[in-house]
Amino acid sequence: MQYSQFTPYSFYEAYFAKRKLQKLTNKKLIYTTNLTMPHCDLSANTIYLPFVHPLTLKDLKILLKHEELHFKYTKYTPDIFILSNNLQRPAATVHKALNYLEDMYINKHISRNDLERIIKKIGHEKHITLFYHYKDDERKEAIEYMKEIGELKEDINVDEAVELFNEAIEKREKYDSLEEFVKNEEELVSKIIELYNDTNELVGSGPTPQSNTSVPPDFDLLKKFNKILRRFRTITRETIYEEKMYGKRINRKFIETPVCIKPFVHKYDKTTVHKPNILMLIDTSGSMHGRPMAIAKALVMSILQNCNAKAIFHGQYIHAVVTEPSQVKYIPADGDDDFNTLRVEEAKKYNPDIFILISDNIIDKQEALNLYDYVKSINANKKYYLVTCDDDPYDYKFFDEVMKRIIVETDEDKFIEFLKKLVAQYV
């Protein structure tokens, strides 16, 4: 269901609801006005709740209880990226499957009536997270429903899927945390993950792309970047023919087809050209929140609109591969740097001609070294480091060995020259 179908709480409603809810928890409570499901950040001791209608205060208390149970039973989040590498599945798919699995286990501690009321309000029917409360026929209906909405693969056997989920819920009881369960039951977990369709959505245990940590792009800068890129962009084809004409000049005019005069000779020079493939890596840590992320989003959206490009947004709570400008708008900036989880194989398969790192350069020293190794291993003709804050707070000179550094707002001439090169042709 889309956000447009929900109405955010008014400021006063949200304020008084939060005051009442905060008394029920010792966790940091953050409310958002464009989420439809709650989220928790185990490491930051934070719960995110959706303050939208038609959810009532009673519903929010149930969702708060659900997230409190996550802190009690989930405890530690397994390393999604290591698991995704072992299973050769996208990290976002693994994260989604484990989230649903843990919700099934946690929801057994909440009444069916309360859960069904909330699930129906946000537009679902037999949702898989209520699996524990359902009878056999209802469990099959829940699997069918998840297939219809595209979460589960269409060709899976419903009876086998029910058996797998039953076994998972039963075995989950033996372990104190989700991390222990995943480590000891990896074969079972991998079978369950195989039931899900792959996704390139955001991955992480913290805020989602619709959370209040999201910063909109600077639309004035977006227009400026678009204007520069479109001005210098040339229309290209796979082959270009250069035509040169030779003939006789009579009375200061060329005559093309006179019988008594030698006709024009057409000479063709064939040249093969292509636009450069561009790969961007964008830092989504909390230090990017605000102006640095607004600049980054404007730049990424402009490059995606005008060039052959892909963008990887990466941080503690996020790993998203983006190809459409519309996907950029709601990506949040939150959490710590997490460059040691980047996979070089993912970057290499895009075969970039140009690699661009976008960050505010507020990076821990060890993470900066991890990032240096990652960039060094990428085989690209040109590599750029765009710094999105006015000053460069950490002067990591070793980045200059592998990338050309440009501070976006102060090195204006260098930055415009950089934009021109993005639309140049490779011959």
C-alpha cells in the first residue's frame, strides 16, 4: 500500500501520543509520519513508530510491544552480508526473509485479534507474519497471498513452504537470539530464503527509506547540474559516418549532377563510440544527514537522468543499488560507516569506465583504509572523490593516490569540468 493512502497525525496528536507511549518504554522513541510498519534499531536502542491514520493509539501500543519483543528475543542481528555471500543471494532478500521469520516468532506473544486489526488497516489480508496464529488452511492462504503480492516465488510448493515455516518456528524456540538460530540452522534458513523473490530494496536493521532521517535533494542544484550535463551532452549512435564531398565549383555554387562534370565523391570514415559506464558509491552514514546528502542526491539524480549510470547507497543500515532517479529521494542518512562490508565483485560486474565516490569525508580511519582498498581494486579508467561539505575535515592523503578529489561547493571550476567529462565520448 502506498503512503498516499495514509494520513499523517497532526503535530499535536503525534506529540501527545508520543508522551503516552514513551512512558511504556525505556527505549528511545522516534515517530515518523510516512511509515506503515514499525522498525527497531537494536544497536542504537531506538524504536521507530508510524504516526499515521488509520492507526490509533491502541494500535501503536501493540506495535510498540512488538518492537520491545524484538529487543528481548532478537537481541543481535546476524551479519546479513556474510550470509548473503554464502547463499549467493542479494543482501536485501536475506534481510527481508529473516525479518518475516523473526516477526512470525515474536507475534506468537501478541494476541491474534490485535495483530489482525492492524494488518487489515494497512491493507493486507492473511499476512505471513501472523503464521503462528493461523490454522493449516489459513497458513496455506497466507502463503498464496504472499505469492500474489510478489514477496514469495510463484513456483513454490505451498505445502512444502508451510512445513518449512512450521519447522523454523519450532526450532527457533531453542535459541536465545536470531543470530544463534541462523548460525546453527543455516541449512533450514537457506531453504526459507530460497522461497523469496530477489529484491534490490534497502537493507538494514534501522530506519527505512521513508523514515524521518531522509533528506530531500537540493532541487536548485539538481536543475543546475542538469543544465550543465545537457548542455555538453552529445547525441550518439553506435556508429557515426563523416561525409566529405568533392566536386566542381561553377559560378560559386556546387553542382551535384551535371552530365559534363565529374560527380561528387562521398568518403566515409567509420568511428565507433560509446557513452561511459558510470558507477557511483554514496556514503549514507549519519554525518551525511542534511546539506551533504542534499547535494549528493541532486548530483546522483542528475547523473542517472543524463548518463549510463548506477548508484550504490551504502552504510550501516543500507545497501541499495539504484538505477532510477525516483528511487533516490527517500534514501536516509543514518548510522555509522560500514565500508568493510562492500563487495568488490558487485562493483566489477558493472564494468565501469568512471567510478565516483560521494561522501563528506567524515570517516573513521580504519573504515577509510577499507574504502581505499575497495576503490583501488576497481578497474576504472577514471576515479573521482566528490566531497559534499565545504571543508575537508579529515585529510586522508592516501585517497589522492587512487582518486581525484573535488570539493563540490568550493572547487566550482574543477567540478564543472568534471561534469563535462561525464558526458564525453569514449572512442
